[in-house]
Amino acid sequence: MDVVKLHPALGAEVRGVDLSKPVDATTKAAIAQAFNDHIVLVFKDQTLDETSQLAAGEIFGPVAIRRRPPGRQPGGDYDTPFMLVTNIVRPDGSSLGAFGDGEMWFHHDTSYYPEPHRATLLYAMKLPTHGGNTCFSNMYMAYENIPRPLRDRLEGRRVLQIHDYKRRERLNLDEIDFAKTRHFEQPIIITHPKTGRKALYISRLMSARIEGFSKAESEDALEQLFEIAENPAIVFEHEWSLGDMVIWDNWCSIHARKDFPRDQERLMRRLTIEGQAMSF
Ligand SMILES: [Fe+2]
């Protein structure tokens, strides 16, 4: 097994591992270490069915079952570990999966849960001819890049993480029905539970309001933090190929999707790894 760095800030390709076959304990340990070191791992030319993708996921921790939102009927994409990230529509007009098409702003997955997922794993099954790249940003580096006075003001504070799948728009809190919208107040700066390193924990898509700040102070600080978090110097952009399996650390990175042609199909099979509460 070889680990080849893909970008100075984050991202590495793992070569010499066929995830469709059983992986020995030594290799699993090396992969887990590479994951902590590089935040995003890319495994190319993989042929994965659901069983082998699940086994690949378990290298990184217990695979999470997708929770149904309150009131939603059982079945579909819920109550299983798999989710299809796709714009493909069934003959009856319903969506085959979720997060359809187009651009998606930077975010952590499930930051609005009390225990955000540890990692997300995507396997590329169908791709457009161009576009749809996924960008990842290193939130350890973002933390280091916060100017000292602002960092001091953020110490020990929480931010409201909220999501209602708008994808390209910040939420207007005055119009939100909180009873129907998943949300949770998280530390703005977390200590990564596995590495012990501090990371910035905000995103343009989901971070709405800093607790204890006035609305204007909060907007001002968040805008500065979004710029720091999205600084191109700390962003690795992955251009997908069929058979790519990519896993990212969802505690110390944010990710965004670039636009792609609406008339072309894109299909990813997604798994997430169980998380835990975030702490200062
Ligand atoms: Fe995501």
C-alpha cells in the first residue's frame, strides 16, 4: 500500500488496496492512520457492491444507519446505511436519491445533529462528462488562520448549525420553523476527538448565528470565518472518475460540490460513519 499526497493542505490517494477483497488488519491500521493524517482519502478504480462498500466503511468505524426525519414513513432511503446522491429521476417522476443536481455550498455533513458523523464515504457510479467536482477544505488550517483577536472572541462560544437543504442560500432565521428544522448548537472551535487537534467548525451553508453575539456581530464574524474556511490555499478539489471511492473526515473538513450539466446523470452511493458529540 502506498499513500500519495494530492495537495499540500489535505487529500491523499491510497494505492495498492482492492476494497472488493478482504483487507488485512495491518493494512486497515495503515489506512486509518493515513485518514487521520490526510483528512481525505481517494481509492481509485474500485469495484464495490453494497457488501464490499460496507466492509470498506467499517475500516473507519461503525457505519451509521440513516435516520428518518420525524413523521416520515419507513422505507426509501431511510433505515438503511446507504443513500444515493443523484439527480436521476424514476419513470414515475420521483427522485431516485437526494441532493439532485447543481452546486452545493461548503458544509459539514450532519453538523446539526448532537453527534455529527465522523466521516462520509462516496462511491462514484455514474458521472457527467464534466463538472460536479467536490472541494474539501482543511479546518485545522482554517483554525490556525483565524486572526488572534477574533479567535479570542470565539473561545468557548457556540454556533447554531441548521439545515433545510437549500444548498445555495443562507437561511433567514426569522422565517424558520425550528420545530420542523433540524438544528443544534455546536462549539465554533472543536477539539477533534481522534487527533486532539483544534479545528474551526463553521460552514456557509449551515452555520447561522453565533450565540452571545448581536445579529450584526455574528454576521460580521461569520463572514470573516467563511472567507478563512474557503481560502483556496487550503482547498483540495477532487475531479471524479468512475470507480473512485472517496472518504473524508467530517469533523476537520468542510466540502462543497461544483455545478454540473443538468441534463446528465450523476450517481454516488454514500455511507456515513457514526460520530460523537463535539467538544471545545
Ligand atoms: Fe455533504
